[in-house]
Amino acid sequence: MSGLLGRLGSWCARHGGAVLALWVAAAVLLTAGSVFFPGPVSNDVSIPGTDAQRAVDLMKDGFGPGYGAGGSAQIVLYSPDGPLVTETRKRAVERAVDLIREVPHVKEVRSPYQVGGLAPSLEIGVIAVKLEGNDTAKLAETTRLLSEAAEPARAAGIEAVPATSASPADKEIKTGTSEIIGVVCALLVLLLAFGTLVAAMIPIFAALVSIATGLGVVSLLGHVVDVPKQASIMATMIGLGVGIDYALFLLSRHRKLLADGVPVREAVRRVVASSGGAVVFAGGTVIIALSALMLAGFPLLQTLGWITGISVVCAVFTSVTLVPALLGLLGHRINALRLPFTGRRGSHGSSGWASLGDWVARRPWSVLALSVALLAALAAPALALKLGPLDNGYADRGTDTRRSYELLQAGFGPGMNGPLVVVADLDTRVVDREPAPAVLGNLKDRVADVEGVVHVGDPVLNRGGTAALMQAIPAYAPGDPRALDVVKAVRALDVEGARVHVGGQVAGMADAGERIAGRTPLVVGVVVLLSALLLLLAFRSPVVAIKAALMNLVSLGAAFGALSLVFSLGLGSRLVGMDTPVSADGSYLSTVFFTVPIDSYIPLMLFAILFGLSMDYEVFLLTAVRQAYLRHGDNRRAVAEGLGSTGRVITSAALIMVAVFVAFVAYPDPMVKIFGVGLAVAIAVDATIIRGLLVPATMALLGRANWWCPAWLDRILPNLSVEGHEEDEEKEEPRRELVGAGRD
């Protein structure tokens, strides 16, 4: 593989102008296409084979418009100066209701003055709207029109806030400020690492081209597949981090070769043949980890995984084509525009990291014990990690989503924000609907008797008389674990003549959590196995492959420990910008620490991303150690040299990743904050404690066993070595006989 990559890099260096023009044209055209022909975005929240999905399927069968996801909306009214029933306010509200009826796609409107429309205080009310169809893509525009139609109420001093049944996962997340902050921080790190403006701009430029291309592809894919609304933000987070990192590794090696007197195009060829192979294998592990989410059994997570992988593919391609083209075009001008305050930096490894590597290699047992103790302390809080639905009460304060949630909770109780949709599949078709069949009355009474249910609406029959639907309001907010107990209790009802199913936000997330929990061992096993296999192909060492996979799992413990401290235990919830939740009466809680639930799919998504990203640093470190070992055959010396040659560049890459992920913590959306915290902590721990201490210590202890490979396995493994050795031939005679075929 190194030979093929070397030829590719050499060709790109010779035809740098053409390669640059092609990439820029692709990025511009795809970006323009996504702007002028944006693909729709929507979350496929179906979970085949679950009770919640059965309820959704029954709702689509003859109940008419407005009974499915995306088929309803609300205008929540609040009169701070008096009750809504005064003559003046009532006329204003009824005028707003009339205007809402004229909005396109509106099928039915219920006035707040109908039964159940006003809160006991009479200061809060709800205009309930049923829409034609269940197209979630049109829901945002329709909601805006509904809000505009409520202007007569606002003119009378009434607050009118639009609300939908969408959850935080359904909101489209806009990119913008955080990306700029991340790029600026990355540029500062690169300036300190390279000391020249030209060199620092190459990884930034390559990453931006990669992101523009990837986001354009993701947007256009929306015309043919369901693209999750979180896809753009996830693709940007991961693409920006890996795009800069991959280019950084190539550029660092290239500048070292130039400093050694290697001609420009030959240096490019060697860089892409060696470090380019590491980039391909590192990117491959990220893609494998994300692709394994296809086994999660949750369509939203599956699609989010492979679409996010597109950004990684773009980052790999730009690294092995666009970066060599830029290096060939710039030549020795890569060191132009040197910053005066940085001094003249050498291109070789840091003596400080080399000293650390030598120190670790001489005290492996002590370093191993210290590393294990630190990692155990960081991972311990993960035992308190709490999963649960992330409801709109944690949305950004001041938004319509958050305000409508607060008003509904203050007026009608916390359960109003997470109603249960109870759908009964009737054993006998109902033909005569007057008077109401006994089975419907019995169904309503049984649901009303469930502990934790505070209100049950009247059952509605579908057109065929084969199913009945009604709404049950629990006593608990959607994020309250007790709401899940209510769902289970309703599902457990044995009603004569009917089979009860429960849908809605709470029920759907409960089913998603159970499905993901059941599939998690399979996903983890596949990711670990395939990643270890990829490393085996790269380094031809079973010990290295297994050890690397286990080390990556260790870094995940620290990430989940940080998430637990910040969100589940609430020790840093304010530090990451989370707003104080509201109490049952709508007032803001004054507590310093408050907990935030973590959606059940987030840990598995984090696992896939972090496992792949952690493997990046493992590949680059192992490549350097293996090259040193092949030269002289001294394992401890190879460990020290490998850490010394990669320590500074890995640290710089990790700083960039951490800066990018921390920048995304500034997003108002809690889901993005959770990902930002988890990714930043894991990368920081991985690049310091694990790659700087634990991995070198274990490699020093294992000695020659690191590179042992059984003869039978060595014969059947294809030759896909990550590193090239041409550039080392004149330094020391390679000791290849020490590696492979079990010749220890």
C-alpha cells in the first residue's frame, strides 16, 4: 500500500495546480448545490418491532390528519395581567383562532375555551392545531405561519408562543460561531507548532475544503435518503478535527525531510508513502467504528453514523491528494512568513518527549501503576451515569421551545410536555358508534386508574372502527424516570377486547433505549474486532492489535466519567452553559448544581467516534516505534525514539481536537454540549496519559513480544504495511528479520 500511496503523492505533487483546482471546484460546486438545492432534513424516529412503532402504525391507519408525528402544533397563551376569559382578551384570542384556521395545511383548530384548553389559573391556555399530513419537513414553516396568525392575541397583551411535539433531537442545529472559534484556536496551535504562517495555513485550508465538500455531499443526499438534522454539526465537528490532524501529521514529516536535505517532490513521495498510510489506516478505523452503528437497530443512529463517516472519508482523501499538491506547489516556501516570536523551530522530534520516552522505558512498572491509578480515578464517576430523555426543558432559555415548555408545565403540570398516546387495537370492529361502545369506556377507566396518570382524554375511533386512540397525561416530565414507569404500567394493562399500545416521545425514547442497550454488546464487539483486525494488517502483530483495542476502551472510561460529573452529578452543568431548569410552578430553580439526562443513543455514538479517533494517535505512535525497531532491533530504545519523534506532533494534534470540541460546548443545544465535553476530555486523556505513559510503559514491558507474529499467520496476512522504509535505508540497515514469522 505504501508504494501505491507514494506514487499517488508524487503524481499530486507534480500536478499540484490541477489537483488544487479540482478540489476547490468540487468544494465550491457542492457548497453552491447545497445552498441553492438544499436537501430536506428529518429524523427517522421509527424503531421497527417496538410497541411505540406499533402505536405509530395504528395512528396512520384511518385516524385522519393530525394524529401522527409532525401532524400537530400548539399556540401556548399566557396573560400576565389577568385571566384569559375577560371579554377583551377572549375576543382577541378568538380572532387569532379564526386567522389560524386560514393557515395552509390546517385541518382543525381547538379554541382554548373548549374543554381542557385553559389551565386552572385561567391565565394560561392552549390553541391546539391539527395539520394535514405528517410531513415534518414542512412543520417549521407551518409553525411560523401559525405564530404570525396569533398576532391579534399579542396585540391584546397576551404572550403567544408556538410549540410542536418535536423533541430536542428533532431540531435542526445550525453551524456557525463555534466552527470559527475552533478554526482560530487550531490556527494558533499550528502557528506555535510550526512557527510559520504558510505551514500553519495548509492544514486549515485542507480541512476547510474537506468540510465544504463533505457538507455539500450530506446536504444533497437529503434528496434521496433521510438525513438527520444533527448530521451537519456532527460532520463538521469530526471533519474539522480529523482534517486538520491528518494534514498536520503529513506536514510535520515533510518539513523534517526537507530539513534533512531531501528534494521537495521526493520528500512528498516519502511522506505520503509512510505517514499517508498511517492516515488511511487511522481514517479507516474511524469509518469502521461509525459504520458499526448500522447494527444498533435504531434508524436515526444508523444513518447518523454512516453520514458522519462521509466527513472522515473526505478528510482522508484531501490529506493524501490535496496536501501533497500544496506541498509540491509551495516547495521550500512552506517555511515562509516565519513568526518572529516563535524562534527557529527544528523539524525533528522534541528532546523533551524523547527524554520522557526514555524515562518511561526505564521505569515501566511504576509508570504503568501510575497510569492505571489516574485512569481509574477519572473513570470512576462513570458508574453514576444517568440516561434518560432530553426534553425541551433543557433547550436554550429564551427560545420558543423552552418558553412553551415552561408555560405548559406551569399551567397544566409537567406531564403536559410529554403526553402518552394510547392506541388500542380492538378485537371486534365497532360499527355502531352511538352510544359509545363499552370497550372504549372500560379502556379509558383502566388507563385513568394507572398510578401516575392525572388526566385521560376521550377515546377516538378510526374510520374503520378497528382501533381507538386517546391521550393520557402523566404526572411527570418527559425526562423524569418515573414517566417510564407509567408507560410500562399502561402497556401492562389487560383490557378485555383491546390490545393496548403506547406511543409518544417518552414511550419512543424508552423503546429506543432498550433496543440500543440490547445491541450495544454487538456494536462494541464488532468495532473492537474489526479495528484490531485492521491494526493486525497494518503492523502484523497480534499483541499490538489487541493491546491497542484495549487501550482505546480505557480512554472511553475517562470520557464517560467526565460526562457523569458534569451532567449526571451536575458538578459542572453551569460551567458548560446549561440553563437552570424550571420547577413545577414554572419558577427557575436557584440550585448551583443540577442534573441533565443523557439520551440513550449518545453513549453508543460517542463510543464509535472516540474509538476511531483514539486509534489515530495509536497508529501514528506505533508507526514511529515500529520504524525505529526495524532499524536497530532495540525495543526500549524504539519506544523512546517513537515517543520522542511523535510526542510534539501528537500533542499539537490533540490540542487542536480539544480546542475544536470545546468550542462546540458553546452551542446552546444540550446534545452538542454533551458531545463536546465527552470528545474533548477523551482526546485530552488519550494523548497524554494513555499515549504518553500507558502505551509506552506496556510496550517496554512486552519487549520483543510486541512484534511477534506466528509463522502461519505471517504467511496468510496480506502485505499492507502502514509505513514505508525507503527514507531510512541510508541511516541504519533495517532489521526486518526481527519482525514476523515468530523469529524471536
